[in-house]
Amino acid sequence: MPPPTAEAPKKEFVHPKAKHAKKQAIRDAYAIEPISAFYIFLGANMIAALFAPIQDCDETFNYWEPTHYLSHGYGLQTWEYSPDYAIRSWLYVALHAIVGNIRRLLPHSNKVAEFYFVRYALALVCALSQTLMWRAVCLALNPRIGLFFIVALVSSPGNFHSSTAFLPSSFAMYMAMLGAAAFINWRGGLKTSRAMFFFAVGGVIGWPFAAALCAPFLMEEVVFALVGDKDRFFEAAHRVIRGVVAAGLLVFGDMLVNTFFYRKVEIASWNIVKYNIFSKTGGPELYGTEPWDFYFKNLALNFNIWFVLALFSLPILLLQKLLSKSAETFQTGFRTVVFLTPFYMWLAIFSLQPHKEERFMYPAYPFLALNAALAIHTLLAAFGNADAKSLVGKIPAKLKLAVVAFGLLLSINVGLARIYGLYTAYSAPLSIYQPLFEVGGEGDSVCFGKDWYRFPSSYFLPRDMHAKFIRSEFRGLLPGEFSEAGTGFGLFSGTWLPTSGLNDRNEEDPGKYIDPKSCVFLVDTQFPEQQKALDWKAPPNEPDFVADSEHWEIVKCEKFMDPASTSFLPRALWLPDWEIIPEKLRRKWGRHCLLQRKQ
């Protein structure tokens, strides 16, 4: 008699509407756990917080310096914060000042610690925003798209720059991710009002132009409302009205804060729009113009293959729809096109503007990553499901996997090489000021000539040590100083007292300069490779202070890449300075120095 066979375990029936069944379905929508995705984003952002150089002097002078003024009572003031122009929101600055002041309550506090504490907070907020958008992408599209979204962001130099930058465009990027997450994820009902509010926060408190990124999603709402029945139309109208009301209340709140600081009614977001679009004094073009392909080159550097995929994501999708036999609904296909639209719209609008800066692309970075992730997912699906009789179908599966893996690893390594290259090349301005806390005295001045735009902010100077400017070859407008008037003027008098020497025409004000003999310390950069040229001669107002050992002694120097003497490839990516590397592919170095006047 044969032994009895074990009875197969019965599969327990789970009703699809049961609560635990719904939770399991949501868990299955992720390739990795949400908490794991959060830690990946947070890890990448914390690395940026610790090591990313300040890319843009606007970050220093328009945001770190006003924050330093609120927290420490002094700082440099740009014309944008003059009550005559009032095109910057004090609410945005005040939020960061509050975060920095929290660090002052903790042990071992100093100004440098405050600087990095604010950066850590930005890394956290960015990681939360990225995780919520990733979650929405997984639930609405595909978990594999979510995985590629993570890789595209955390391995990109673009994220390294933008994730912890103290800039309205970075803040707008956070809010755009939260808004997109609310628009994309329809589980639990449409969240149009909430999404509009997040985009409004990014536009009103951060950068008003970034609110335009919600236009494709609102268009989606309008289209589905028009093709639906009467009830659906009124529900959509109700959601949009609630979003508009929330945005209006936000504008009012921001106006109240700015009225307190400027001592007059000001809507800073409108003032920014008015200056950039309707200015009669030259507008942003005064600060330089770039050719139409500036952003294409910049995004190729900061996202490499991911930018190419993002650029071709819509053609890839449309081609897949034409060749595919899937019975996809109009709603699904239309929604996918809507998700792809913000990146194209943003790139087109800003490529047409004469004045271009890298930070203007920050709000579109998550949408670039989404487009790229969707494109590679579509390509992989097409290759994986190819007809066995076709040329693609005859390629072994392992070979396909190897090609894809090689491409991804190459992209990641190129991104990491650029990140490390930027850190090693340009991090000196964040590391040369530490000796001031030992050798500096109260009331000493640290002067900047040709290196004025490399100043990382007063957070790196000891208490009551001020940054000053000496004349260089630069002929534009430098920042002034917030008034430090105290008695009789109330709180933060420097935000509203009349200013002098500030204008919106980028015209030089000689009153910003002091005599170099008044400088106790001075920051200067020396480029020996440039000085080797036979016809090299120091400009009249930019002598080689580092070499002037008669009047100055070196306190600290750090290596600083000489971009003018370094060829493109080692400028763009980190390459080791080994003997076997050809000379033309090696980086050429100068030194960024803190000097002290000899007694």
C-alpha cells in the first residue's frame, strides 16, 4: 500500500475589498519598502548637505546673508531686499532662520554648525518630498518606474546641487514633488485642492514661476471634467475653487509677513514677476544671457543618459502605443502624457529666455527623472516582450540584461565622477575659514576682491567679524550691509530702513569698497598655470596677493581647480592625477587662500 501523500495546503480566500487585502495590494505596488526609499534619498541628500559647494553666489547673498542678519543682527544686503524694491520674501528666509536658531539651543553650537544644520533640514524635507512622489509614481504607474526614478535622482549631479541648496528654486522643487504626488495618486480620491496648495506654497513662498508646473495637471482635471457628467464637472470645479482659495490665503499670509519686515504692504511674489517680465530698467538680462542650447548642455552634464531618455520619453511612449496591441484606455494613455508634459513645458519656456542659470531648472529635475524612468521602462518592456521571430527577440535574455546593467552602471559612475569632481575641485571656500576662530579678533574685517562671488556667507566668520569688499575688475553692483541700528528702531530695523547705493540696474557703487590697508584678513585665489603664460600680467585692480609676502602671510590655502587651464573632460568629470594620465587630461590647480596682513 503506497504511503499517503501530503494534502496540498488550501489557499485562504481573501475578499478583494477586505482591508488587509487592500493593504497587501498597496505593498505589492512597491519594488522596495517606502522606508527604504526614504533612507536612500536621505543618504544621498545628506552627502550633498555635507559636501556640496555653493554653486551660485545668489545663494550666499540673497538667502544665507539675510538669514544671518535675522539670527545674528548683521549681514550683507542685496538690492532685492531694499524696501525700495522688495522682490524677496522674508517669510522664506525667516523659516530657515528659525531652523538655524534651533541649532543654537543645542550643545556645541556655533555659526558653522547652524549652516550645516539648515542644510540637514533641507536634506530631510527634500527626502520626504522625493519619497512621496516616488510612492505616487509606484502606485499610479509601475514599481519598476519608481526604481528607475530613485536611481535617476540619487546618482545625478543635478540632485547633488539642488537637494540642499538654500534657493527658492530648490524649495519650489520640494513643493512641486509634493504637488505632483497629490495630483498623480488618485487612490483615496482626487486631491486637486491639496496639490494646488503645494504648488502655491512653492510659488508664493519660493519662486512664483514654478507654480506653472501645475498647469498640465490642471488641464487634465479640466479635460476629465468636460468629458464627464454634470456631477463630475461640479466636483472638479469645487476642488479647483478650494485650491484657488487656499492659494489666495497663502498670498495674504506672505503679504502680512513681508509687511511686518518692509513696514509697508508688499506682495513679494508679484514684485518678482513684475521685475522679470515688466521691468523698464533691463530686468534679468542685465546679469548675462546665454544661447538657446545652454540648458541642453547643462542637463546633459548633470543627468547624462537620463536627460537623453527624458528628452525622448514622449516619442518613445507614442511609438510604443502605435506598435503595441494592448487595450489601454484613453484615460490611462492621456494621464501618462500629462505626467510627461511638465518637463517639456519647463525646458521649452526657459530655453526661450535670454537670461539662463542652472538653478532655474531645479523645479523640473523630478519631472526629468520621471520622464527618464518611464522611457527606460517602456524600452525594457518592448525589448522583453519582443516577438521571438524578430531580431530583438532572438537576442538572449542574459545579453539584454547585461547591456541594460552596463548602461545603468556607466550612467551611475559618470554621475558619481562628476559629483566627486565638483567636490574636489571647488570645495575650498567652505574649508579655509576655520583658522579665523583662533587667530581672528572681534571687529576684524575679511576682505574680498576678485573672489567676492566665492564667499560662502558670514556663517563661516566668527561672531562680529564682517565681510568687506575691495575694488577688483568687476564693475557690477555688490551687496551693501543691513543697517544695524538698534535703539529706537525696533526689531530688524535693517529690513525697512532706507538704503543707499542699491539699484536695480546692476550699476557699480564705489561706496561699497574699502581701502585694502583696512583689511585684517583677505581671501584671494592664485592660478600659477595662468601666470606661466608669457604675456600674463595681473590686472591693475587684481594683484597677486598670495605672492605678496611683504604685506600678507598665508593663514590657510586649499587646492582649487583652475578652470581656464583645464580641458573640458577633467573639468566635467573627476579623473585621477596619475602619471599615466595624459597631461591634457589632468586637472590644473590653483590655490584658494586666507591671508592675514603682516603687522
